Amino acid sequence: MTTLTITRRNRLILSVSASMLALALLVSPVGRNSVASTLDCFVQTVDAVTEFPCKIVTDIRHFSLDRLDPTCPQCF
């Protein structure tokens, strides 16, 4: 019974401290800037990951075997 009470108390303390930390991040200007820059970095990463397969297909499509030919005058 006492371990259940300690677990509930720890869960309450953890949730209150997490809420206070989130509130402090959103209220302070430095916290808002850091959250905004993190979200911007996340969005750029997601965009890069979604564009990666298209970039591979486009690069393969533009690859010509003439580039490997040593007698090709455009390659020099």
C-alpha cells in the first residue's frame, strides 16, 4: 500500500514539474525562440527526407553513359 502511494506521489510530482517546465519554456522569450528554431529544424529535416527519393530518381534520369566514355568531347 505504501509503494502505491509513493508511486502516485512521484507521478504527481513528475507531471507538475513537467508542466512547469513547459510553461517556463513558452513564457520566456529565449524558450520560445529555442522551441521555434527546433521546430524549424524539424520541418527542414522532414522536407529533406521527403524530397530525397525524388532527388535520387532525378539524378539517375539525368545520368548519361556518355560521361563515362573517354572519347566524348562534351565531358572534358
